[in-house]
Amino acid sequence: MKSFFTMTLDELNSLLDPQVLALIDAHAGDDPATFAMQFHGRSDLPVRAMAEQIACRKKAAAKLPSLAHFPMLYTRLGLEQASGERAGEWKASLMHGRRAIDLTGGLGIDTLFLARRFDEVVSCERDEALARLAEANRRVMGINNVEMRIGDSAELLAGYPDDSFDWVLVDPARRDHGGRSAGLSVSSPDVVRLHDLMLRKAPRVCIKASPALEISGLDAQLPTLSEVIAVSVDGECKEVLLLLDRRHDAGRMPGVRAVCLGNEAFEIASSGDAERQVAEKPGSWLYEPDAAIIKARLTGELARQMQLSFLNRTVDYLTSDRLIEPFPGRSFRIEECRPFRQKSFRKELAELGITNAAIQRRDFPLSVEELRKRYKIGESSEHFLFFTKGASGGFVWLSCRKP
């Protein structure tokens, strides 16, 4: 489990000293541990907090590439929980109006993107030091249309008159007793309990939920749930967005959409149940859809639109005789597809000269670790082995390469 330090107000005030900021800038390329050792014992400097800033800046350069050009301050936990730049910017594009409230301001990344789309934004944060840090970052970036409120977000929201906002944004903490939890009922704030209050204060609500959230049955907990959107960045599902709409008919099923943010953005939405057409045998190509498409359970819709078939009825592997380009996910040329027989598998690998491969398995009894250990398969970034079930339900393995 990761260990996170909590920044104090005294540390924050020390970090805002121009000389301290200049020293952080001068050592931005250093190893944080080396920096901490070099300045150990300097009682005139917040050395631990400075080392944390150096570590965070390295991570922010990848997660927040354009924002990281500004001399912003971070906390490790705040940076881990913050939206990445592409996901945050896309999420903000869903919302517009005169006034919005961010109930979980945190490091303030989502608030920054909201500030570009609303005349006024209210940002709520319980942790005063984190709230002041986010406020300092907004000053650095020249953003002056955000009002900071410190305290319990539910209590703060309740103090506003009804219809005070066009949108409510909330990113509930997903930690329960020191661990992670994806369920809405154990989130903080409890968005299920706050459902009616949020919809009184604004006609629309966006809940940023965990990518591990089970998306079925959410309308029973959130009666005004109008749409569920799974969002991925470079093939990794980053968040599940739950859009609430005061006008939504509680008897109507919410829409489901997948948004894949990569070199090119790709979106797909549900148009009803899509029947899974299973190939009698694999074609020349194997496809693994983007994680957001799998999360949103839209592989069937993708297969229908792109005229692809499933390898079997339970797993999100698709196949075709022709190469589909571009494909929202990963594509592989199938070199071999054989029934998996434990007794002869080692011999088959030897016959084909396969000693190293990336391994992936779905609906298969042996883990990746067991397969590597039992059959002495090394790592590879060029050769791929897939283990799953075939159309008849028997276990199969496929040897593939990237196109």
C-alpha cells in the first residue's frame, strides 16, 4: 500500500516562499531521495515537502503535460486522485453554463477545466491546506473566476438556494478503511444519499466514478441517471462518468457510451442489445477492443458496426478475415490457433520455436504466472499468446503478432 504524507498549512506557506520555489526549480531534475539527503537537517527549509514537489513534478509532466509547464504545487495523493489532462478536458466539454460547483475540489485539476467553460465555479474542499494549495495554483495560472469554499461539501451545497448552479461535479473518494472501494454507497461524499440535494441545486450532475465500478443496476441507486460513459486514455479505462438529469424519466434506461482518447478519439454508444455472432473458427485477425468499450459492454455493438465476429460467446475477443483499420483497441495477425492440450502444449511450442511471448488469457483456468512457470515462456513485446475458449467451448490458444 502506498504511503502518503499530508501537507500542513505551515509547509504550504513555506513552499510559497519565492526562495524555496526557486530552489525546487533548480533541483527539478534531481532524484527526490537524493535531494532529501542532500538537504537533511536544514531546519530553515521544508525539505520533505520540497522533495515531494520534485517527485510530483516528474509525474505531473506525464499526467498533466500542458499544465505542468506552470510552477504548480502538488500533493502525492492529490495528484494520484486528480483527473489526467485529456480525461479532465474531455469531461469538462460535457458541461457548460453560467455557474458550476465542484464538490470535491482536491488538487483542483477538474476545477481548472470547468473554469474555462463557466462564468463562475465554486470549488469545495474539506482539507484547508489542499484548498489553499489549489488556490495558489489558480493564481499562478491567472484563473480568477473560481470561488473557494472550505468545509464539508454536502453542508456547503445545502446552504445554497435551489437552482443556484447549472452543473454539479463530484469526484467521491473511493477509499474505505485504508483500502480502495468502487461502490457508490461507500464513497465520500455519498452520492446516493446526496442525489436529491444535488438535483435541487442544479438540473445536471456529473459523477466521476471509479473505472472498477459495476455499471449494471446503477439506475436503481440514481433514479435520474441519464447516461453512463466509460472513458479511456491510450487504452486504459480511467473513469466512469455518471450523468444525472433532473428531466430524465426514471422508467427509461440510461444510455451507455464509451469514449476512447488516443491518437484519434473514438466514441461508440449503445443502440440496443447486439447479438453476438460467433465465428466457427478464427479468421486471420484477432482484435481486443479498447478497455472503455469492454467496460461499457459495447463490444457487441462494435462487432456489429465493424462486421466482426466473436471467438466465443463470453469473451471480448473479436476476429475477421480482413484487417480493420483503424480499430479502437489492439489488432493482431493470427499465425496459429490450436486446441489447448496440457500434455502436448510444451512440444507444440518447441515445434513452433516459441520461447518468449506476451501472454494474455480470458476465461481460461491457468493464470499468466502459471503458464510462464509451467511452460518456461519468457517475456516478449513482439510475439503474443492468447489463451481462451473457442466457439465450441473448448480451450484454445492463439499465436499472434502485431501487424
